[in-house]
Amino acid sequence: MSRFGIAHAAIAVLFLPGLAKGAELIADGHFDKRQDTFWASDGLAFARENGRLCVEAARGGEAWSQLIGTNGLKLEPGRIYRLSMRVIAEPARSVQARVQRAADPWTMVDEFTMEGTPEGSLFSAEFAGQEPDEAQLVFPLGGGESGRVCLDDVSLVATGVSSPAARRAAEGPAIRVNQLGYLTDGPKRATFVADAKQPIDFRLLDSADRIVGKGKTQPHGFDPTAGVETQVADFSAFKTPGDGYRLVSGDWASDRFSIGEDLYMRLRVDALSWFYPQRSGIEIRGAIAGKAYARTAGHVGVAPNQGDKAVTCLGGAQAEALYGGWSCSYQLDVTGGWYDAGDHGKYAVTGALAAAQLLAAYERGLTFAPTSAVMRDGLLRIPENGNGLPDILDEARWELEFLLRMMVPDGEPLAGMVHHKIHDTAWTAAPMLPGDDPQPRALYRPSTAATLDVAAVAAQGARLFAEHNPTFSARLLSAARKAWVAANANPALLAPKSDGFGGGGDYDDDSISDELFWAATELYLTTGNGEYLKTLRASPLWEADVFSPGGAFNWRDVAGFARLQLALYGRALPAVDQETIRNSVLTSAQHLLSLQQAEPFGIVYRPNERRYDWGSNQLMLQNIVVLSAAYDLSGDRVFLDGAREGMDYILGRNAMGLSYITGYGSRSPQNQHSRWYARQRDPQLPNPPVGSLAGGPNSTFVDDIARERLRGCAPQTCYVDDIEAYGSNEIAINWNAPLVYVASFLADAR
């Protein structure tokens, strides 16, 4: 029998997942020891007498002009707290209480209205902790009649139960694993959701439920991002390949998983093949994508479509509101490309980065894994399979051709600039097949960001298509240079924020220094022209720390992607520059590893205030891309192991016990936000195809589903698998693209 760690014959006493009752958070809330920490705003009469805290409130003013309160409250997201006190008021009046962040922007956790009476009224209420930073309890007393208000027996304690949203983290298996599996020579860790304070014995069973290993967990404490107590089981020493393994402890059992060498081969194919049914302007053939996904071409001018073959610029009241009346006199054929997400919009900034990451996966194969399947013709489920060109280049070209069509024609004002986006002029709702969309379409004003992004990806494509299609390569390079010149002639044409009116997202961006940096990077890597290197060295981003642990890069901030490109492929750079750039990547990757080591779920992600961002799953993947680059640059397996463990979260080792990739693992999303993968709305339509990445938990509630169901959620649990939960459950091209990159890296790296 293979063993790892220390074997134990007895199984430890287990505790159901839950939360222990907490200590009192209000110091001297009886006000009898004069050791409380309450404060009062300037000018407010304030006294402690007879075991009460009393103030003389003046008449009128704003509510916040007269305050009393106490700071230093540490609330754990997901825990339920009980606030109680006695309120005495002469004359009787309502008194407000508010729990909030103790610093700007004073984010509210909850607020209450209490009735104060001369004889004293008891108040008690429960709320869910949501604020990871220090919080405060405040009482705004202004705005009313003058009078005396006293507080007594003020108490704030954790109740020992979790909120409904936080309890989601305790549902499903108590033992969370990577539901796809673990690589034979890689790290193998699982997370126990348990209130036990002592290590827990566990066993590893094979597919026939024979014990093949034993070990003990390591207590990891309360995870505020998940709202639960955790322990970590490490069985990395076990290396026997096979399927159907599971971890057990008493009555607990994990999901089944595999151990093997080739776990990510299929995911690379599925995540890449996902792009074909996202294509616009082409019939999706059931023989290729699967019968359920067959559909007519979208937006080619066949009724009821008004189509993308002759699209005019936005005009009328919308153009006036957004651009002060800008419009154009031409029409463009902007067929093709990928639908960006769950609607019918197509956006240059997200499309450029998504195409760039597919091209980057191919270039990594060329450079670091010359036998990689990512360079094959015949790999994917696409119509071009077998045409002699690597399939990943075929798929990237579908988007590149569209991006070139978004360029303003020669002879027109802003010639060479790229339109920011094209989409419906009014929102549609699910279900809505692309070919059934009846809305008019419009081109939105060109932007400097879109133009530089297209310059970057076109230059990148030019060097990668050079061997297979020199003609297309030359066309791409010509477009890249034209866009570069146009963007530098129009350096501040920013995409405005409209707060969502119209039929698509804004993708506004108030800084283009990162886009300029990326475009100069790709043009330098492709041409070797020293003028682009001068631009790079003159940029404040040349020496800046461009990687954030909250997401190394995204469509709005592409400097991190440019840095990786320079580090991996800047072999013509002077040696001193190569070393500096290489070290910046390794330093950032080492920092990500240090953060990962403190995370009980093995996460490579640390957003601001630990509030999970929109698209948190792809932000984690971009951090894994940094780890992969560090491994390629150094050969140090610590970065490879960090990347491997980072995928555990995406594939089920998380607070939801859910694999976020459709069709992978025991439980995965089926109802991502989409107008045509809309089975939840119409049983005649399919669910999203296998390999679809859900956006992931989002601490900011942007849709009604989140506002209704997720109040008080711990960050990792701010997720709902519902078609209308677009804030956490949308699909997007710039989310699946890093999944392709990471899956390809993990499939090839040894």
C-alpha cells in the first residue's frame, strides 16, 4: 500500500461545517467601567452616567452632523452577528444605527432604525458580516428635534451561525478537490470545510474503494473569502496514475478525481473549440459543433437581421449624448468575428486581447514546447480542420479579419483608427438566436485604446502567420503600422461611459498608456525597429510594477501582457534589458506564490479588500499565466507547481464545491448568461458547450439575481448558476482565451 504523511488507524472525531459563537466586540457596552471606546463628533454634549452613555442632541442639521460611534470592529464576511442594546430617549424618538467600513468610502454593512422611549426600549437584530476591513458602529443623531438619547447594554457578537449565502460554502462535499484531477508529479491538495481545531485523519481510496494512502490534515483557520473554517490535506507524495480516486474521512467523501499525465489535453481542445459557436457571420454546423449547437449565420442581413454587412455610425440622440454629435458618412462591412459574451455585441478591445492570448498560446508552443499539439492542423472542432494551417491560427484569424474591418477607411476623417465596438442600438433579452436579432446595429466612435490594441494584435499576428501565410502576414503588419500612426495622431480619443444605454457594454477606459506600451511591444518584437523600443523605454510602464495580485492584466490594463511578451520573446533586447524584464516577471510570480501559500483553497488571487471582481475566474487564470511565464523563463518547478495548484480552484477546490468549466468535474455551470445557450429559458435551446468558463464570484451586485440571493455572501460564494446572473455567470471570449492558454501550458509543461 502506498502511503503519504503519517498513517493513522483511528479516524478523528469530525465536526459538521459551521461557525463557532464569537467574543463580544463592544468593549464595556454596559458603560460601568469607563473603559468603552465610544467617541462623539465635535460640539456634541457627551457623558457617561449611571451605567449609560448619554448625549444631548441639538435640533436640526443633517443626520451626519451629530454622531456617536465606536471603531475597531473586525467582522468576518459570511458570519452572522447580533447587535443588541437598550435605547432611552426623552422625548421619544427614532434612532438610527449603522454598521459600516471605518474609512472612506464608508461602505455600509447594514443599518437599523430603533425606537427610543423615556423608559427604555430593547433592540436586537442580526446581520451578515460583509466588510473585511475594520468596521465601525455609528449613530447619526442630527436632523431631528433636540433631546436626550442614552444607550445601555450595547452588544455585538457572532451568533455561531452563518448567513444563507455563507452557508453555501458548507454545502456539498466537506472535502473539496480538483474534480478533474491531479498531475502525477504535481501538488495534490484538498480543502476540508470543517470547524475542527485539531488535524483530521483522512484516507485516499482508489476506484474500488481500497485504501491506498492515509494522512492528516493541517488546520488552516477561518477563510474570510469563503466564510468557513478550513483544513488542508496534502497527498502530493502519492503518484500512481488512475481514475476514480477519492478522499474520505468518517462519513465525509470528496468527489471522484483522476491522477495522470494528460489531464489537460481534452480541456485545451474543448476550451479552444468553444470559440467556433461564438462566431458571427457564419453558419454553425451541427456536424462540427454538435447537433444542439447548429444555427444559421447571425448578422448577415437575412431577415429579421439588419446585419453587419453595411453598418452605419451611431447617430441621433445617442450619438449626441455620448459624443456631442459625432457621426460618419460611410458604411462598413464588419461581418465575422466572435460575439463577445452572452449578447450579440462585438468589441475591439476584448476581441484583440482574446485573439492575442490564442496567438500567445501558439507562440509559446513554438518557443517552449516544439512538439505541442497546439500547433497542429486537425486539433479542433472547426470548419478549417485539415486545411494545412494550425487550427489555433485559423480561429484567431476569424477575429483578426473582423478587427481589420473595424478600421476607418482611407480618405475619411480618423482614417486608420479602429471603431471601438459594433452592437445593437437597444438591448435584447434571452432567448435570442443571433439570426433572430431584429435590432438595428451601429458602429460606435473609434477610440485610441481600440486602435492601439488592434495595432498590437495585428503586429503579433504578422510574425506568427509569416511562415504559413506571408500575404496575410504582410496585410496584418501594414494594418498594425497604419493603426499605430493613427493612434499617435489621435492620442486622447477615449471611449465614454454611458451607464449601459444602448444594446451593449461600454468598455470605457480613461488611460491609454498601457495600450501604447502593448502596441509598441508587439511592433518591436515583430520588426526589431528601434523607434518602438525608444517608445517603450520612454514609457513610465517600462520600469513600473505592472502586475497586480488582483489580476495581472485584463482588457482595460494590458501592460502586464506586454511585459510577459517582452520577457518571453524579446531576445533581440540588450542583455541588461532582458535581465531586468525577466526579473520583474520572476519577482511578481514569487509574490503570487507567497500569497498562494496562505490560501487554504490554493488560490492565486488577492483582489483589493478581498472583494472578488467581475470575471474573477479569468483574473485568477491571468495570474496563473504569470506563473507559467516564470516557469518558462527560469525552469524552476516551483512556478509550475503553483500554476498547477492554481487550477484546483477553477476545477472544484473552492467554497462552492463547483467546477467553473462546463462539462468538467462532478458539478459544473449549466446556465451561464447567454441569449442562445439558453436552455433555462427555452428547452429547445442548448446549455453552453463543454469547455465554457463561467465568470466566477463577484462581490459587486450588478444584476437582480445577485441582489435577491447573495446578500451577505462571503466573496467566494457570490455566485449563482442562473442565466440572468450576468454579474457572476456570463461567458466571454476574453475569459475563455486565458483558459486556453493555461490548459495548453499545463498539457505541455513537464
